Amino acid sequence: MLEKNNGNQRVMLTKRLIREALLKILKTRNINKISIRELCQVAGINRTTFYNHYGSQYDVLNEIAETYIQNTSFTVINDIAAGKNIDECLTRVLQYMKDNLEFAKLVLDLDNYDLITHITISLPQFDHMVIKHLPENLDLEEKKAIASYVQYGAVRLIKEWILSDCLKSPEKEAKLILYIAGRVIGN
């Protein structure tokens, strides 16, 4: 059992080294310009070790981004589904984004990863939540259009907030997003 724990710890350490190395390199270069050789050198591992865990630098970035999405978008959806207050849920997620601002800006600024598309693809539940709150007299096509508008609008507001270094507090940004979404849904 102890040997298995040591193996898991080694894997976790190796993957962390690789992720940290990629984020370090991304500060100066686009992911398209990063070689596996360079990534391994910065991480302090050999190529064989890298390929035991990942197929490419894109796989590493995808894993980092998926963790980010898990800790943001999915958290909001799951908390809301569990009946928690949407304002508190969104504020908590925005605080997480602010706390991880460097990663968010790297992804958004360098066009290394289409975070916006991945968030929207990862959240089909969002459409259902919005549609559920829309008036009955709207047809399904109108409801889907409104849900899409709210989702993309909220993501765009969050993107602008991140790129402005989160000048407003997470609480104020959450209130703005919810106010606008409520205005669209309420009409």
C-alpha cells in the first residue's frame, strides 16, 4: 500500500512540475511555439516521463483548463442545482477567478486556449436553467436564443473583468452579471 501511495505522489508531483513549467513558459510565448523538449527542460524531467502522462503541450493546457472550469463553471451549476443562493455561488467563483488571475489572463491574453468556448460547451445545463425561468408563452427557439445570449453575455462580462485585473470586487461583478441576466430573462 505504501508503494502505491508513493507512486501516486510521484505522478502528482511530476504532473504538477509539468503544469507549472508550461504556465511559466506561457508567460513569454504562445503554446504553438513551445516544444516538448523545452517544456521537459523547464520541468526538470525527461521526455519519456512527459509522454507517460501527456501526449502534447496542448494536453497539459487542457488538463489545467479543465480543472479551472471544474472549479468555476461546474461549481456554480452544481451549487445552484442544490438550491444555494446564485449570488453567493457566482461571487465565490469570481473570487476563485480573481485568486487565479494569472492563469486566466494567460489563457485569455495569448489566445492559447479558447476558454470561452470550452466553458460554454461544458455547460449545457446552463441553458436548461435559464430556459426553466423564462415565461411559458415563449417558444423553445426563443428560449434557447435568450439562454445563449445570457450565457455568452455573462462569459463576455467575466472576460472583460479578468482582463481589467478584476478592478471591481467579485461581489459587485456578480451583482452586475445577475442584474443584466435578470433583465434579459425577465423581459
